[in-house]
Amino acid sequence: MDAHLQTFIQQLLNGVVWGSIYALIALGYTMVYGILRLINFAHGDVYMFGAFMGYYAARLFHVDQRPGVMGTILVFACSMAAAGLLGFLIERGAYRELRKGSRTVAYMIIGTAIFAAFNGAALHLAGGAAVLFGAAGFVAGGIGGVFLERNKRHAPSTSRLTALITAIGVSLLMENGGLLVFGADPKFFPQILPSRELNLGGIMVNSSLLIVLGVALFLMFALRFLVMHTRAGKAMRAVSFNRDAASLMGIPTDHIISLTFVGGSMLAAAAGILVGLANPKIDPLMGIMPGLKAFVAAVLGGIGNIPGAVLGGLIMGISETLVVAYVSSTYRDAIAFALLILILLVRPAGLLGTHVAEKV
Amino acid sequence: MLEIRGLDVYYGAVHALKGVSVRVEQGEVVTLIGANGAGKTSLLRAISGLVKPRAGSLKFEGRELGGMEPHDIVKLGLSHAPEGRQIFANMSVHENLELGAYLRKDSRGVHDDQERIFTLFPRLREREKQGAGTLSGGEQQMLAIGRALMSRPRLLLLDEPSLGLAPILVREIFKTIREINQDGMTVLLVEQNAHLALKAANRGYVLETGTVKFEDEASRLASNEEVRKAYLGG
Ligand SMILES: Nc1ncnc2c1ncn2[C@@H]1O[C@H](COP(=O)(O)OP(=O)(O)O)[C@@H](O)[C@H]1O
Ligand SMILES: [Mg+2]
């Protein structure tokens, strides 16, 4: 086979692998957006959290010493369960309060996040002092929230902006919390599955790439099946389409919203481990860039649209890989923003999006 | 069966319902008529828990509904076909009916009820696998009513089922409402088409800017001079 073609196919495969990881993260953005019209900026950090939970599970159960299929499944299960719980708590603690009209929790989060960000950026406080500092932000935010709520009637027009800021607050909180708990130094994700180079008709492929691709595809099809054919999946589609009408069917909409966060977070955690398999360096800020790119992928495909998220993720991964391979690695991150600008100019609803619905 | 007393509903500063009292007895068709903006939809939304009243009591079969979540109210045997139909246009006719039966576990009963709805509205059977968004306005209204019936309610709330439909379809819908009622369903019917609504109902309420202006037997309301002037075109 022609050497150029060989490299091209290899790169394409790399692109598809990265694309499927972006797609898994993008699914969480799009599911949450579909149901709440909220961009959950903390989603990239859930992916980071998933990678760390996978790391700790692998060490706890010694999968790093005895790589194997059962161990890998265990690592996935632990990490996805922990991230699902985190997603549940994020929705319950932050977004649900906002939805019900209370903004105190939102202010607490924002306050903590601002202090945490100062801590991370400027002060570099160590363990105990940083926690105290964060707690001070929490209290200050809480007092501010109660005060504001007492003095100003709930203004629905600002609630979307509040939700957005809260989402950014949760994200900052998780990143700084991660720095505090996991440490700022990168960790090496252990090899939990044996891997080797395979020769597929002249194209050299690492077996772990195929595993990444296989697991990602499996999860995407599983999600599609759940959403299209199960009772909970149908309820989810109904709530996304019209929350009031869904509640008139007897659907407990709050539970379905929780379930959406749990499901999206589990997929993000899986993506975190898959990244660990393909590119074994993890750190508390690892969620920022992939989170942003997956968000762009979701917009590219049409935010709120599940197949769109997969398509957008693949386009993102492939174009990024090809640009790095054939143009310059300087543009690795720029391509995401170029794609975002392009789609917003040409087709703002996204490739598979039909219309941009406003949720009232 | 349903007893509403002194209900107050606000949207921010807008006072939509001002001390409204309405009663529905088992087996009745009760209609609620009034001009656009009178508060008819708000009353139905308060009954099914979509808006939280600020004051007053809402009792269904002796149980207080105030503070309950909409999905728990459905469990008590109340079903609401909302204004503007609000079918799930992204799903098939079958899936819409299936969602109407979301709380039910008896799949055989659900299947039988779907058959019954197809007998009531044969056009829905022809379109069972079709996307609900592709249905005509009349078919969507049939689907909205059918979907509401799928939970096997004892009280059915209908919000302007005739809205935007051709006269022949309007008559068909009203005929079906009477049929459903003859099978034992209690109905609270909100309508702007006062003429047909008063014909179909046993009793009626006239709502004006958030308060009950008249309440009487439907036939007596239909011959009331003021009601005729304001709502029946003289
Ligand atoms: N979501 C809302 N926000 C603010 N005002 C509302 C809302 N819904 C209804 N209203 C107001 O409440 C009043 C009653 O409306 P509605 O119950 O829809 O009346 P009807 O169904 O009789 O046309 C109207 O003045 C309307 O403008
Ligand atoms: Mg109305």
C-alpha cells in the first residue's frame, strides 16, 4: 500500500478515536441542554473526575498490577458510578434550586468558586488554608444570596444568566477542588488492559485504540437504545420536548432530569477512562479543553440532538487530527473555534438541529 | 368530586384568578366559558398542579391537591388535555398514547384502552406509526384527548378542544365528549365556543377577568340575557 495512504488511514483512525471520545462527552452536554436548555459547563470537569476515579479504582483493586478485562470492567463501573453520583449532586445541589426559584445555593457556589479561583490563581494556599478560604467564600456567597433574595423579587428574566454563571461556578469549583484533592501534578493512568500493536493489512494500530473505539460505539448504541425504546428514555424525550405536558402524563420530571445528569455524567466518566487508555496523562484541569471541544461538537451537530452530538464529535476529532498531522500542531485547539464560528455563521442550529427552541 | 374554593392565582404581579370557587360532581359535564384572558386556562393549570395557587383550596374526592406535584395529581385519577394540544410532535401517535399511560403497569389494560381510543377516533388507528407532528389539527386534538384518557382518569380536564378546528371537526369532537361522558367520565370543559359548550354541559360557569360572573344550569345560562349578549352573539 502507498505509504501516504497508509499514514492517512492511520491518522483518520486516530481522528475517529478522538472523535468518539468527544462524542461521548458531547452527549452529556446535549442531553442536559435538551432537557433544561442549560449549558452545563461543569460537564468537562465531570469527565476529569471520571478519569481520576478510574485511576484510583485501578490502584485500589490492583488492576494496574494485573491488567485484564474483568479489572477494566470494574474500573469502568466504579468510575461511572462515582461520576453518576456527582452528576446527580450537581443537579440536585445547584441547578434544581435555581429551577425552583431559589438562588441562594447559586450564590454560595459562585462565592466559593470566586474564592477558589483566587486561591488557585494568586494565593497558592496549601490544604487546610485553602479549605478555610473556600468555606469563607461559601458563607459570603450564602449571606449575599439570602440578602439579595430578601430584597429583590425573583426576576425570571435574569434566571438564565444566573444559571449560566452558576454552571461556570460549579466548574471552577470542581477544577480547584480537583487541584486541592488530587494535586496539581499530572498522574499517569495505569495500563489496565494489555495492549499491543496490530497489523491490519499494512496499517499499524495499537489495540487500545480499537478498544477505545469499541467501548465508545457500544455506549453510544446503548444510549440510543435506552432513549428510543425504554420507558425512562421515552419519558426523557417527552420532558425534553415539553416539560409541562410530560408532567401531565404523570412523568416525575425532576427524576427524569436527575437521570439525564446521571446518564450524561456516566458517559463523560467513560470518556475519561478511555482517554486514560489512549493518552495516559491525567490532571485536574484536563477537562477544560476537551470539555470546550465537546461543547463545540454538540453545537456543531445541533445542540439538544443526540445523533448530532455523535456526528459533531467525530467531525471535531477527525478534523483536529488531520490538521495536526498535515498542517501544524499549533492549530490543534484553534480548529475547534474555527468550526464553531463556521457553524454559527452558516447553520446556527447545527448540522442535524432543526430549529433553536426557546424553553419558557 | 372536585371542589375549588376561593382560589387565587398570580403570575408575578398579574392577578389571574381572584377567589374563584367551582364545583364538579361525579358524572357531570361542567363547562367554563369566558373571553380570552379570563383565567380559564389558569384554573385548569392550578387544578393539575402546573401553577401553585397563592390561596384557596382545591379538593379532589376529598383530598387537598394544593402543593402536590402534577405527576402525583395524575395518580389520583385526574387528567388534563392542555390548551394548544401539546402533543409530543417528535414521537409517533402510538408513543404519545403510551406516554399517556405512563403510570400504568397493566400492559393488557393499556392495550385494550388504546383499542378503545382507536374505536373512538378511527383516524388515529390509521396513523398509529406516524409522527404526531404530521397530523392535522383535528387529528392532533383527537390524539390529545386520547392521550389524556390513557391514564384512565375519573375526571377529565379539557382546555379549548375546539380551538382552530373546522366546524365539522368541532362537532365531531363535541360528539366524542358526550360519548365519553355517557361512558361515565366526569368532564370539566373549558371553551370559548360558548354555544356548543353550553349545549354539551350540565352546568356552566362564566369567568370574567379572574372571577366567576355567573354559575348555573347550562340551559339556564344559555338563555340568560347577559350571557347571550356577551358570549352567544346576542
Ligand atoms: N405565564 C403567564 N405569565 C404571566 N401572565 C399570564 C401567564 N399565563 C396567563 N397569564 C395572564 O393571566 C390571565 C389569565 O390567562 P389565562 O388563564 O390563559 O386565560 P384564558 O385561558 O381564559 O384565556 C391573562 O391576563 C394572562 O395574560
Ligand atoms: Mg386559555
